Amino acid sequence: MGHLDHAALGWLTPVLSYVMACIGAALGLRCTVRALGATGRSRRNWLITAASAIGTGIWTMHFVAMLGFSVSGTDIRYDVPLTIVSLLVAMIVVCAGVFAVGYSKDRGRALFLGGLTTGLGVASMHYLGMAAVRLHGDVKYDPALVGLSVLIAVVAATAALWAALNIKSPVAVTVASLIMGAAVSSMHYTGMFSVSVRVSPSDAALPGATAMQFIFPLAVGLGSYLFLTSAFVALSPTSGEREASVSAQRPVESAAR
């Protein structure tokens, strides 16, 4: 059995991955709050931004954490197409859950279906990402811990969607984001602790790319997207601010006439 290290770079990868999960959650919640106060095309655009932020945050969290994953006795490579598929899965399923909450009139039913769909999608993203791992040996999973990680993903997704519906103030969103980041990180490491590897030493070259060749640049790019989108959302006026601006302009226009 190969010795697994989930933090080969020390606390850097767990802390940084948690930060990315929190940023994605906070941005997604703020965008969803904006969406629920908008109509038409504006609502759709805010929901798409929310889904992309949450999906990007979750995926980036997973693979930043994977930068610290190592197995003694073998190198590790990643299948590039399958890794990209895991990102698309994260985006699509989160989008489905967010749109269910954003447009459904029956909020309770939407919350249940959206949380279940999104949670299963997040878990699928995680295990697709693990399926992209290439090493000299066989990877096995503890079914009980896999089931627990999926349950955590569903609960975390449902809590995120509930927060999007019920939490409005920036302080409450910040607190909810910290909790959601912890939940997503817990799901990841629960899934990772279910892994065991039986190493088969070999000098053969492994297919795929190393984490630093592929995942690190992509994670940096997606992380930059989150930061830039956060700045855009922070500077974009809310519906209340726009209404106040319009109301302030009306007396001026009336006086000019």
C-alpha cells in the first residue's frame, strides 16, 4: 500500500482551497440575491454569474487541495480532458440548482430538488476529478466514507441554496460563506480519506499532465476570474440603489421643466 499524504505542501493547500471555496460561495450568494431582486434578462444573467462563481469556487477548491496530494512510490498525473469535464459538470449542475431556486414558485420543492441535484453534481465533480488521476497502482474507495461525502455535498448544496433565498445582508452572507466553505472542504477531505492506493512500481511513463503543468495554471486563471467578478459585483449598484438614483433624478427633471 502506498502512503497517502493529503497535505504534502503543508497547510498551504488546505487553507488556500478553503479560501477559494469561501470566495466562490460568497460571490454566488451575492449574485443570487441580486438575481432575486431583478427580472427578465437581468435575472438570468445574475443567476448564470452565480452558478459560474459557485461552480468555479468548488472546482478550484478541489484541485488546489489536490496540489498537496501525493502517494509514496509513484508519480501522479492528470487526464486533461476528464479534468475539464469535471469542471463542466460542476458548472452545469450548480447552474441547474440555482435556476431552480431563481425561477420556481414553489420554493420548498425547488430547494429540495435543487439541493439534491447540485449536491450529487458536486460529488460527481469530485469523483470525476479523482478518476482523472493517473498513477502506478490501483485506487480503491471506502464505500461508507464515499456515501458520507455525498451526503455532506447534498447538505452543503441545500444549505447554500437556502442561504441564497433567505440571507440578504453582507454580514450574514459572509458568515454563510465561511460555513459553506467549511462544508465543501469537509466533503472533499472526507472523500479523500476514503481513498487507498496499492502501488505497482514501474518505470513506465504515466500519461497526462502534472498538477503544476495543467491544474495550477488553470486554478490560477479561475481564481483570477473569481476575484475580478467579485470586484464587478461589489461595484455594480443594487436594485435599491438604482431605484434611489432614479427617484433622486425625478425632482431635478421636474424642476428643469
